[in-house]
Amino acid sequence: MIENMAVIREILNKNGVCYIENADMSLYSTMRTGGSAVLMIFPKNTAELYAVCKIIKNYCRDFYIIGSASNTLFKDGIIELPIISFKNGFKYIDFDVNNNYYTVKAGAGVLLSKMLNFSLKNNLEGLEFAYGIPGTVGGAVKMNAGSKESNIENIISSLDIITKYGEKFNFKKEQLKFSYRNLKITDFDEDNYFITGVEFLLKSSTKSNIAEKMDLFKSRKMTQPLGKRSLGCIFKNPEGHFAGKIIDDIGLKGSTKGGAAVSEKHANFIINKGNAKSSDILDLIKEISETALREKNIRLDTEIKII
Ligand SMILES: Cc1cc2nc3c(=O)[nH]c(=O)nc-3n(C[C@H](O)[C@H](O)[C@H](O)COP(=O)(O)OP(=O)(O)OC[C@H]3O[C@@H](n4cnc5c(N)ncnc54)[C@H](O)[C@@H]3O)c2cc1C
């Protein structure tokens, strides 16, 4: 809920911060569905983010942060939460060499694909698992993105954040509690904070070594409907199971609702066939969860964020 839009506009204009009112969220999520956000703000740097914090602290009860929204489904209709997007800023990549290791510092808005290209160009090992994962560095860290072989937690060395109160913190790896598609910070109560920068520790390697490691992840991606509009895996894999296999077993692979379909290529992906609404995707999610519980007694939790 946003209060006092006139004052918010004044603060944003005075600080030169870009924003859109009534933003069509289908243009931002990789699923290409979703309603209209009352306010979407695009801070480019720390100074602009401080202006955003002032607005949030005084005029908004809650907010939602996005990078590429490649793991976020926006519901249809009006979205009252202000959306803070890292799409247009925090794009730096700096690095430092120390023996065989490179400390690479990246802004939260850097695309994971850019990070991967950077590491390939500089013969740095560790990011191969990011092949084919869309999204930003900030989103990848918050989601602990990766695969069963490796996740972002394995290469991170520290994290810079700014809270909604405008306080800046740096957390070392030991303070970060990563789990399956999740990050918590030890002894830190806030969960909704802005990741502004991330420090990675990457190892010096050879092109052939990196290419060999990346081949595994490349071949894995061939099993996913990569050219289609999606959010990646919809459900988390329950302990000891694969969500895709469960969906296949309960006979819902290929099933459709409106313009959305469970992918024939990978049953844990729901794809937008072109004219899907978010409600179609939510209907499929509901059907899958209820059927898995009824027929297999397995609870499927969503990996994606629904806003
Ligand atoms: C085709 C496809 C394939 C995929 N394959 C994989 C895969 O193999 N492995 C995998 O793990 N994921 C995969 N994904 C999911 C997704 O790409 C990852 O979760 C990605 O890391 C999300 O990044 P994002 O910037 O898009 O995050 P968003 O969807 O924008 O946000 C995700 C979460 O991070 C938070 N967030 C984003 N930016 C910030 C920030 N700067 N500060 C604080 N919080 C922030 C959001 O609030 C939200 O909670 C895939 C998605 C697609 C579409």
C-alpha cells in the first residue's frame, strides 16, 4: 500500500530517480504475464537507493525487489506493493588478483550471464553452473541459484546490503546461511533488504578446464524448454524426489489451463504459450499441488515467488 503519491513523486524527481506509475509487469517478468504495479522504481546507484529507502520508510508498508523477475510471478490485476527494480543500475564488475584466486566484486544488477562471460574471458573457474540461468547477481544470491552440483553459495565471499532504514552492512560468508533456494543472514532479523553488491572468489584456471566443466551444465539445459517464456522450475524438489518426475507420474505433463501449459520437455516448467494470464499459471500450480498430495501424499512447495 502506498500513501501520499504526490510526496513520493517529489522525492523521486528531486533525486533524479526513474520510476513508472501503473507499470505493466508482464513486460518485466520472464513469464510475460502479470498485472499493473501502482509504482515501479529503478534506482541506479546507492545515492538513489537511499532516496527509495526514505520513501519506503515513510510512505509504504511493504515493498518487493526484483532483478530480472525470472523467478517471480506477478498476479493479474493491480499490484499495490511498490516494485523496486535493479534492472537499470548496480552494473559494475571489479576484480583483484591474489595468487591463484580472483576476488570479483559485482553489482546486484549485473546479469549472471555477464558474470559468466567475464569469468570465461579471464579464465576464472567456479561460475560454470550459472550457464543458462537468467537473472541478476542480486536475485541469484537471494535464491541461492544453481543446480545439484553447485550453487552460488560455493563462490560467494561477502555481501553488501542496505536495509529499508538506509543502513549499510557487509556480511562475510560465515554470516550467510544458504539453503536450498534460500538465504538467511545469521542474527539478522530483516528478510527484505536490498542486496547492492556481492564479492565472489573465483579460481584461476584454463579455458579447456572451464569448457569441460561447463559442458555438463550445457547438456543439463538441453532438457529444459529454454526458448519458451517461463520462470524455470516452479516447484522445489521435495527431499529425495524430483518435482518434475512427480508431475510426470501423476499424469500432468503437457496439461494446460488457458494459455499456460506444463512443459512436455520438463514437467517442472510451466510455459506461457503466448496468451497466458497469471491466473492460468496459478490454476496449474493448484492442480499439480493438489494432485501430488492426493495421489502421492507429497507436498510440493513453490520455488517461484508469487506477488
Ligand atoms: C529458463 C529459466 C531457467 C532457469 N534455470 C534455473 C536454474 O538452473 N537454477 C536456478 O537456481 N534457477 C533457475 N531459474 C530461476 C531464476 O533464473 C533464478 O532464481 C535467478 O537467480 C533469479 O534472479 P532474478 O534476478 O531474476 O530474481 P527475481 O525473480 O527478480 O527475484 C527473485 C528473488 O530475489 C529477490 N531479489 C532480487 N534482486 C534482489 C536484490 N538486489 N536484493 C534483494 N533481493 C533481491 C526478490 O525479491 C525475490 O525474492 C531459471 C529461470 C528460467 C526462466
